[in-house]
Amino acid sequence: MLDAAGGRLDVTRGFLWTGVAALVFVILFPLRVSTRPGLLIARGLLVEHSVRTDCLVSVRWSDGVSRRMVLRDTEGSRVEIDPTVLVHNPAMWRRLDTDTRTSIERGTLLCGATALRQLAERIDRETAHTVFKVSGLQ
């Protein structure tokens, strides 16, 4: 709009600005995470990744600018999700927790108890904070 107001907008600049807008949209497009018994699915703009949550091999934190939880299953599938998705969706967390317990019972989950415990503590803390806030005991 600034280029158009300044009289500098031409076809080339229009294509460049459209390309920049499309690139920003693709980068900032959030993953859609869903669960069903034994499966966690993360859908992006162009890709879909799924992992068998009842056959997990590892659950770990990835280091970087934003913390991500990386889940791997026995079939070699891998999914990275933002843990705040689970914090804000208790039903999804319960489904994942139930399935990870199944993985532990089967003996497939070799690495990840610490990451799951940290996430459970965070979810419990957030839930308690919400209950106190709603009840006026904050």
C-alpha cells in the first residue's frame, strides 16, 4: 500500500510483495494437532505427520528458540508439536497420557519419562492456576 501511495508500485514490485506475503503466511501457518486412540496427527499447510502414540519409542524436548516436543514411534514416524497445544487442551493431553502409559507397559518407550513428567507438571500447574483464577482465590 505504501508503494501504491508513493506511485512506485509496478508489476515487478507487486509480484515481489505477493511473494513475501505468501512466504510469511507459509512460515507462520500453525500446525493443526489432533488425536484419536493410538494416534497423534499434526497437519501443516502442505504436509501431514502422524505418530502411533501407543507404540512410542522416545519423547524428548528439542532445543531451539521455541521448545518443541518430539515424539517417535516404533515405525520410525516422527512428529514435533508445541507443548502448549497439550496444555490448552486437557482432553488431548489425557489421550496422549493414556497412550504413553500403554507404550510404557509394552516396553517400547525407552526414552522420555522425564519429558512426559515435566509436561504433566506444567499441565497440572496451569490447571491449578486456572481453577484458582476462576474461583477468585488467586
